[in-house]
Amino acid sequence: MSAVAPEPAGAPEEEAPKRRWFSRLRRRREEADPTAEPAVAAVPAEPEEPDDEPARPPRRRQPPSIAVYLTLFALLTGAAAIALHVQPGLIPGLEPQAGDPGTDPQEAPAADDLERAVQLARMQAELSLREAEIAEREAAVAEREAQVEALLQELGVTGRTSEAAVRTARLLTEMSPYRAAALLAGLGNGAAVEVLRQMTTDDAALILAAMQEDRAAALLQAYAEEVRP
């Protein structure tokens, strides 16, 4: 059996120069490329462990909530209201017209308008006062007419009554001539002449002038016959 002799190992004296030579070579490479990283021994990657959990399906994208739309609508509405309040002329017809009453309650009235309003109020007050006076006069005239008619009936029934004739003459002279003429024309000639005799010449002339001509002429003739001596 043949024996193989082992290869003799290098002497320490021979290994030392080699190590120095490799050190110099590595130093030169580092100086030539300073960005070069030292060689790192490759580390074997660990094998990936199998995932036991099943793959999850992708989540469906949910639509935005209704609250988002309501909030956006409220913001837009508020902005539009503020814009219209600041500049109402943005929409035709919303801007107040010039001279429109009631647009500015703090605006003082013009002097001319105030003066016209005072005059109008004064005229209305005077008109109301006149209407009240006319109504009062009409009521008084109606009362007098009722009294005159009663006295005329008394004169027509009882004949010549001085007291009734005096009262009738006084009431007729206080009335308008046309109304008094209409009432006096309805009496007979004798009673009418008796009433005319209780009046003054001016009052009797006014009443006869307001009467129809034929009736006034008949009463004048009867009066002349009555007072003839």
C-alpha cells in the first residue's frame, strides 16, 4: 500500500508577504473608488413561509354620505343669500325701486311731502266737520218740517189760528226758501195768507219768489183781498 505524502504547507515567512500584498491592493482599490463599499458576504435569503390565511377580496368603495351633500348645499345657499343681501342687483327685479315707500323705514319724509300731508289731513278734518254740520242741519230741518206739517194740518182743520200761524211762519223763515215755498203752496189760500201775514215783507217775498209763478200769483191775489180795507 503506497502512502501519499501530504503537500507541505507554506511557511509563515512566505504567507506574510502575500497578506501584505493583498492589503496594499485592497487599499489602492478603496483609494481609487471611495464610494465602493466593502465586499459583504452574501447572506442566503430565508425561505418565505406559506401564508395560511385566505386572500381577502378587495373592499368595494362606498359612496359619500348624504351629510356631505347637505353640508355642501347649506354652504352654497348661505353664500348665495349673503351675496344677494350685499348686492341685490345681481338678480333683476330684486333691487328696490327708487321712491318705493317703505323701503327704508328710517328715512325721514321730505318737507314738501310732509306739508302736503298736513294740508290733506286738514282738508279731511274740515270736510268731516262740514258733513257733521250738514247732517245736524238736515236733522233739524226734518224736525221743523214735521212741526210745520203738524201746524199746517191744524190750520187746515181749525181754520185761522193765530198761534199756529205764528209758529208756522217762524219755522218757514228758518228753512230754505224753496223748501218753505213747497210747503206753503200745499195750503189753502186762507191758511197760506194767514201765515204770510205773520212774516216780514222780505221773508214773504223770498218764499213767494221761490214758488211756482201761477201759485205765487194766486196767493198774492188772495193776500190782497184779505188785507183790503
